Amino acid sequence: MTTEPTTQQDSGAPISPDPAFAAQAVAQADLYERAAADRLGFWAEQAREHVTWDTDFTDVLDWSNPPFAKWFVGGRLNVAVNCVDRHVAAGNGDRVAIHFEGEPGDTRTVTYAELHEQVQRAANALTALGVQAGDRVAIYLPMLVESVVAMLACARLGAAHSVVFGGFSADALNSRINDAEAKLVITCDGSYRRGKPTTLKPAVDAALAKGAPSVTNVLVVQRNGEAVDWVEGRDVWWHEALEAAAPQHEAESFDAENPLFILYTSGTTGKPKGILHTSGGYLVQTAYTTKNVFDVEPERDVYWCTADIGWVTGHSYIVYGPLANGLTQVVYEGTPDTPDKDRWWSIVEKYRVSVLYTAPTAIRTCMKWGEEFPARHDLSSLRVLGSVGENINPEAWNWYRRVIGAGRTPIADTWWQTETGAQMIAPLPGVTALKAGSAQVPLPGIVAEVVDDAGEPVPHGQPGYLVLTEPWPAMLRGIWGDEQRFKDTYWARFPGRYFAGDGAKRDDDGDIWLLGRVDDVMNVSGHRLSTAEIESALVSHPDVAEAAVVGATDETTGQAVVAFVILRGGHEQGPGTVADLRNHVAGQIGPIAKPRSIMVVAELPKTRSGKIMRRLLRDVAEHRQPGDVTTLTDSSVMDAITAGMGAAL
Ligand code: ATP
Ligand code: MG
């Protein structure tokens, strides 16, 4: 891939770490040197520092049968014991594990000792329902304490969980249950969203009615008291099962490569893939990255990741990474604008949150709502901010740091995927001089390259493909039930190396900038243009809150740039808006990048994990009926865009 070199994103001087912060930072610069000198030795060190092994491993990595890796060979552990029991055993049972905040305002504080008892009871309850090591359990729950308990109970038993996002339809749930052949489904009556009770159990009933021969029981958490249909003999109340279960459970040790979970990717680019993760390597890398990238100390920090447990971020940075570190964290059930658009900031103030991890889509939404909402609250407890999921445009990065981080907090833009299991490219707070909009450097222990079509490293400044050249502990071990798709998708394009599917370039300092999916790269009159760069140019205009750019077939230029923008709160579209935005892009990147058309929209189509679905916008721009919309949060968004498109194009 050769894209037009641009300078827009490289501008802005790096922000050096604050000396006071650096002096007490968890991460130290020598991590890079140690990892570079002896990568496997470095991972062995991390494995012993962050994880308690019942049987020590004999080899760090077995890569004799690529792309099938075995990490920490011979090691045995129990993941749930690492996340819960060992903190209680170390005398920290009274420490708060979870500050739960329900959307209606109800709260619940769960200490590590209480979490320990809940997980043990749940493990016994699952055993009573026939769940054994090697089985799969589907979890279809919103953000509740029980969701975390359910995942840990599976881990404790050596059964793999498959969490299905609570917003998915019965069809999506049915296909995921059957793909994994789950024995048990754990769900709840319902939850709260935007001030109203929702229901989940009906979707499970419908999913099972479509045929799910592997499922023998449904375990139902009571959350909001909504009426549920009941299938005698199949359905069991969670609270009754846990009450009946013994409060003690003796945990077994499992092999480092015992499956921990299957999780389906978000489906931005096509049919979701059932990504398989195992135990030892996954826990090592999630624990190590949580500690170093977020600069956390259990005694000092209150951590909050706003993701849903239905996504990999919820797995790695709500459940496994933070709990392995014995952190205190916030779990919030609802939406950021209930009862008002300052809900998140009221939570930060209330619990004195010190580390906040969220997604660019949320930051851009807050920008659109305006600064008055965060301004209502005392956010001075925040020390470190994180971002994940998409490119964070420099404009959004600067807003996040200035408005939420008081111009003071480091921001870790973390690049990783469901497949990588844990963070891969990110600055280290206190060590790395930060650049707005760049994920910057592979973490110590990770090796990444930007290469051309032939697999050769591209010169700095030139765009190419992001590849991972060495295996890493939390790497996926396969696609569930589809060995060939695993090899074809990730390992065939550049043999021996992992192809991430994302475009990237290095700047003059060697820092990495993500450029969007390679499928989304446009070719305009022979010039390759990156969606991410044009979107960032649009978002840098003071009127624009969010932008999505796609390439549409064009008779003269091959492809033409078509942009969809959301204006910031208080900005109305005027007669000159579109022309002004086109000129702004031309000024920022060059005339070649000027969008052929720009449509001002109220919402953009997003996956349920908050990512922009460019393939649907491409359909609209090319006057096709939009394709599969089942992973969209709100399919009416597409109707509105399609209706408005005739006038705009
Ligand atoms: P599918 O693979 O089914 O299309 P998906 O790729 O959206 O779905 P995820 O694994 O949740 O599913 O997302 C990983 C992708 O998100 C990365 O490949 C990358 O494109 C994007 N991404 C994540 N973090 C960042 C980041 N910090 N900067 C830029 N892009 C990011
Ligand atoms: Mg992907």
C-alpha cells in the first residue's frame, strides 16, 4: 500500500512526561531495553511477577508449530484464584473490588472477600448444573456484578465462557450459542437503559426456541424484577442456586493453555470470528499491561473502564487485568446521558476515579454535547486517561486531555484487537513523550512492523500494513472450529507474521500512527488516501464533532472521497458549511483529499461496540441498499442517512 504522505498528523510537539509523575511511575524506561535484550526472558519475568503459578512453567514459548503457539509450557494455574483468592489470602479481603453503580442510582460495594464468596458459590452452582472443565458457557448479561462473577466462576472451573453482548438479537445469540456448543446460558430478567427497564430473558428464550441442542439449563439473575417466562426444569434462578450452594469451593489448577474464553469480533468488516483465548499467557499480558499502561497501584487508584463486558476490552480491562492486579474499580450499568449528559463525570467525582479508559466514539460524543457537562464536576482525581477501539483524532485527543484531564494527565492511546487479547501498541505514562493521535510504540515485549505489499519494512513517513513479527503471550490461539480461516485471515498474507488488517505508518521518530482498516483505504486518481487522516482533518474543524469517510466508485477518479459529518452542539449547517469543510480538508492534507461530497448527519452508523461501520456508508455512497445491519446499534440511523443522501450527492 502506498498512500500519499501527509504531514497533518505529524504536527504538534511531543508532550514530555511531567517529572513528578515520572518519578513515581510504575513503568520505567529500562523495560524496553530488558525486553529487547531477551524478549522471552522478559516475558518469563512478567509471568512470575504478575501471576501466581501452582506449577512453574518449563518453557516460555513453544513456537514449533506456527501459527499455533503455546506459552508458559507446563505451567499450571487457576485464573480465578489469581483474580480473587490470592488477594484475600494476602490480607486484602476488605479492599473494594467493585463499586457497582446501577443506572437508576442504586449502588453496591463488593469487597474482594465478598467477591471470593460469590465466585465460590457460583462455581458450586455451575458444577451442580453439570458444568465441567472443557465445557462452554454462554453469558448474556448487561453490566452487573453477577456478570463478573459468572465469568470468574467459569474460569475457576476451567470451562470457557462465551460472552455475548446484551444488546444482540436472539438470532445473533443463537448462532453464537450453537457455534460454541454452550451447555449453559447465564442471563438476567433485564436491566435499565435510558431510564427504562429492558428485558434480556425473552431473547434467550427466542434464541433457544430456534434450536440450541447443546443447552441444558438457563441460569437467570434477578436484576429489575421484570416478568419472565419460565421453562420448568430448564430455567434456574441465580440467587436460589447460589444460596443453595456451599460458600467454599476448592479450585483446581489448569494447564496454561486451557481455553479461557471464546469471543466474537465486533463484525466491523464482515462475519464475526469466534476468537479463542487461553489462560496463562492471556493473564500475564493483561495483568502486565494494566499495571504499566495505566500506572496503577491497588492502594492508590480507583479504576474505571467504560466498556461493556460483551467486548474484549471488558474481558481484559474490566475482569482479568484489573482483578489480577487487585484493583478497586467502578462498574456502571447504564448510558452516559441518564439522567443527564454529566452522568459519567458525576461517577468520576463520586468515586474519585483516578484512571479512566474509554473509546474515541464516547469522547467525540462528549465533545458534541459540550464542555458544560464535565465542567459541573470535580474531576481532579483523574491521573491517567486511556483510549481504545478506533483512531482517536488529534482533535479528540486534545479535547480529552484538556477538558477531562485538566491539561495534565497522560493519555494512553492503546492499539489492540480481540485477536491480540491485550494491549500491543501504546505509550507508557511517565516514560513516553506523548503525541496527540498516535498509539506510538509497541509495548516492551511486543514487536511490530509497518511493511509494503512485498512484506518489506517501509521507510518512515510511508504508509503500509501493520504486522506483528513475533508471537505474544495473549495472542489468539485460533478461530473456534475453523483452523483454516485462522491461517488464511491472519497468517497467509505475510507468511510467518501476523497481519492485523490495519494500515499504519511510522513518523520520523519511528512512532506508529494507525490509518484505519486496509479495506477502507481509498484510491483517488491513483493516490492512496487513508480514511483516518481525512476524518481527523474534518474533526479538526471547529464545527465538526465526528466524521466518517469512505471511497465511492467514481467514473473519472476511480474512487471519490465521500464524507459524513456530525456537527458540534450549537453549530447549525449554513449555506457555506460544506464548501468550508471541503476547503479545510484541502488545506490540511491537500486538494486531492477534498471530499467530492459531504453530508451533514445527526448520527453515524455504529456497531454495538461504538465503531463506525464504513462499509454501510460505502453502500449508501454507491447507491446500493445497505448490507447486513444486524450488528448496528440503531438501524434507523441508516434509514435517515439513505433518505438524506439523494440531496447530498
Ligand atoms: P471485525 O474484526 O469483525 O471486523 P473489529 O475489528 O471491529 O471487528 P475488534 O477486535 O473489537 O473488532 O477491533 C479491533 C480493531 O479496532 C483494530 O483492528 C483497529 O482497526 C481498531 N482499533 C482498536 N484500537 C485502536 C486504536 N487505538 N487506534 C486505531 N484503531 C484501533
Ligand atoms: Mg478485526
